[in-house]
Amino acid sequence: MTTLLVMTAGHTDVQLALDNQRHKLDGNTCGTLHDAIKERSWSVVDAPTGRSRDLIKVLPEGDLPLCTPKLDAVLTHFAPSLPTWALILETRRQDARDPRFAGEVMERRLRDRGVENVTRVAFLTGDEQLEDPSNEVDAIVRRSVVVTLSNAIGLATASLKPDDLVFVATTGGLAAANELINELVRLHCVGGPRVTALEVPDGDRAKQGDRAVEEKFHPAAGYRARWHALSLVEKGNLLGAWGAVSHLEGAPGQEWTQVIKRLARFASSLPLPTAHDLAVLNHQRMAVRAGLRVELALRAGDIPRAVHGTVAFFEASFWDWLRERDFSQQDAASGDLANGFGFVTSPTDEKKDRFRKKQQVWRINDYEKGIEAWLLVLKKPSLSAMWQALGREVRDLRNDIAHNEPTPDLMNDARTRMQTAALWSNNDTFLSQPLVQAVLKELGEASPDDLLANLLIEVRRRLVGEAGGAP
């Protein structure tokens, strides 16, 4: 197994060890001091536990004992093993403040400790600046810097396998670059090795020795994920919403992700918990669930799924009514919908159209002729009107999409047909249509046009209204 350490180099990553204390270098002249150190005899020693408050502005005479307290803390985290490979991301600018020698000292320390594979990459050199305020796109981090960092991280992670490990420790350097480095490491490792972020809390404030710890979950990350997920849900992209936040599942205080997971399972027609507070997803009427799926598909611009769902909505409504039928009393049939029916005398006349024999039992005939025969018996005007609106053209369209590649021309034609049949509105909505509402009201749903709105209100309440508490 390979273990990669990605680490940044900054002002406090290299310090001077004097009189059993470590001393930080003056930040305003750090680069100048580094130039002087490079010309002197120096070595890297274990970091003293004591910390001096005096900044080094002038180097002492003689050999210079340097220490790398943050790197040492990170290596202690790996003990008793060591990282297989280390990537140091540094700056080498001609600026009096730039810690341009820190990367070289850190490399020496890593090699002294037994890490043989060390790569250093400078993402800023010469007189380069991290940002360019005059350019809106480059105002935080210039694009060329992003490319340099991404290429370095990409090369370092290219050969890693899913069971390898990556640790990123942006303990020094430029804050904006560090934030970017963390995200680039995670990006390049998607589908590959697990990434763990390390931080080294300031020992003075923590009242303890330096030690590397796994980065604490930042509340901002959770809220960033909440608005991203909610935005995708509002657009009907339930699977995308779960994909955007699934990495937070199990993180402390992120139980709200289960709301998004339930929505994604609903979108995929996967089993849901019997009892949960998004009750409409388990609605007893299949037509309600089918109608929601069509509305969400239209919001997401998923025309193929919306076409399938529109025909499925009628079929769900049809079966909702059959589930309420007393076949024993009304059809002189024994059995049920799941297992099929038996008759003392085989069905004849109009009853024969309503059932078809399959594997020694009679099943509901849900082909065109059978549906039309059942509609005469069920006597549900709105359901019959929906059947007429679907027509052969729309049903064939569903088959065309199922068996052909859904080209843009086919999708545009599908939208036109659905709108012409008054199954979809001109704004691509479904639950707003009188035909659809009439079917749902006939089934007992009082406010069909509020189904999705109420669901979104509840999801928003869970993600926003209770953001500071339990989901």
C-alpha cells in the first residue's frame, strides 16, 4: 500500500533551535534570512518543546540548527511507519518575506527520517503573485497557479490505487492556495485512494505539544452542502443532490443528509423506511408517487423519464382503482392481483377482455383492449379522460423512447405532443394540468397541485429551518 503526503511550506515550517527553545523567523524578512541560511552551515534537529516569543531577525554565529516542528508532528502521526512518498508545494519568490528555503529544509528532514521519495514543486517563483485583482477570474488565485498545482497533484496521485492513502497537510503557506490544494487533492482522488486532511494546532494555544490531528469537520462545509443539495432538489435533480452530499453521510451533525438520501431512493424507486417524515414518498396511492416523479423529471429537464412517467401515471391510477376492487363480489373471481385469479367458469364475453390467462391463472389484461374494457366497468370519468388524452400516439412515443436513442429531435417532438395533448403545460409542468388533477382528485387527493410544493417546503424546513438543530 502506498501512502502519499501532500504538504505545504510556509513561514513557520522552518524555525531555529537555540537554547532548548525554538524560535520563529521574522515574517517580514523571512526570505532574506532564508538566503543567509542557505549560505551557512546548517542541519535539521528535533524540534525543542520550548517556544521562544522572540522572533529571529538576525542569525546567530556558527552552525545553524534548524527544526521543522509541524512536519515532525505530521511524521509522528504516521509512526511507526512513514509515508511512501511526499509532495511539498512551496513558493520561491524574490521577496523579502517569502519562505523560499523552507521546502528544501523540509525535504532534508524527510530524507533524514527515511522518506526517500520526495518531490518539491514551486507554484510561485520570481515576482509572481498568487492573485491578480485586476482580473475577475484571477482575483483570488491566478489560473496559471491553479494549473501548476493541479498538474503537480495529478502526477503525484496518478498511479495510486483505491486501497492507497493520501494525507494532505496544508499547515503553512498562503491560505487561499491551501484551500485550493485541499480541494484539488480530493478532486484528483475521486474513485481512488481515501483522502485525510491533517492539521497541526498551535501548541501554545492548545497547551500541549505539537501533534497532527485529522482536520475537524468545519460547520461551513455542512452548510455549503445544504444549499447545494437544496438547490438541486428544487431543480428536480434528486439523484444529483444525493451525489453532492453523500460524502457527508455519517459525519457528526450531518444527519440531515438522510433526507436527501430518501429523496434519491424515491427517485430511483428503491425501498424507503416505512415510517419517516416525508410521508408523501410512501403515499398509499401509486398515482401520487408517479405524478411527483413526472413533475420532478420535468423540473430536471429529463424528458425521457417524464414521458415514461406520464404514461406510468395513468397505469398507476388504473391499478390504484383495481386494488380497491372486490373481485370476489364483482367478478366472481377467487385470488388476488398479486397471485392471479381463478374462475369456476372461464371468463366469457366482456369479462374475457378484462382478464388473460397466463400460467394456469387469470391475470388483469392491461393491454389496450383490456384497459378499455376495464374503464367501462370502473366508471371513472377522469381516468377515462386521461386514457383518451394519452392516445395511441403518446403511448407509441413512450415505446419509441424506450427502444431508441432519445435524440434532441425526438425529445422536442415529445414535448410538443405532450403539450398538445394537455398532459404537460407550456412551461413543462405536470401536476398543474386539469386532466392530471382530476385523476388525482377522483382518487381522493384533495390538493394535487400542492403535492410537490408541500414536499419542497418540508425539505427546506429540514435543511434550513432546523439548520442549527436535529434534522
